[in-house]
Amino acid sequence: MSENKKTNQIQPPEEIVLCGASAYNQKFYINENFKNLPDEIKNQLKVMCVFCADIGGILQLVFDEEGNLEFRTACNEDDLLYDDIGSGLKIKELRQKNEDLLRGLELYCKVIFDKLEE
């Protein structure tokens, strides 16, 4: 186990939620740590999340420990309208349509948190 020698160093969390949307309360959320992203990118994220809202449940875009962006879906146990297969297909479609945006966001996350580790 390595010891951190800088006493005031900020450690990035293991996972970071970038944004999400819920079909249940019809709300979109973007993490305040990403408020400096250009409005156009924030709008694209909102469109992507809301686009998935018609399948039901909750969609989150989450950076994993390595800075890779993951799409995560969840639903309430009693949600009979949630379409698990449809969500997988929509996520695949979103990944293909927004490949450049998603790669750019991954790079942004890696750069930001590398700076925090220094």
C-alpha cells in the first residue's frame, strides 16, 4: 500500500457521475464538477439522457476508475414498462452517434483528475 506524502492532496473518487436522467420524475442532472463544460456539450448530454427516458427507468453516465465513460441504467422493481433490451439498443445507438463527444469527455476527465493527483 502506497502512502500519500502530500497532506492536502485531493483524491479523485473511484467513480464520478457525469450526468443522469430519470423517467420517474422527468429530471436531468449534471454533476456540478462539470459546470465548466461548454453549454453545447451540456445540451448534447441532456438530449442523450432524455432520449433514453422513453425506455423508462434511470440513465447515468459514469466515469469509472480509469476515466472510461459508462452508460448505466436502473429501474424500480415494480416498473413493468422498463425495456431492458430497448435500453441496450438505445445506448448502443447513442455510443455510435456520439463517439467523438464521448471520447472527448473521457479525455477531459482523465486530464482533470491527473492534474488533481499531482
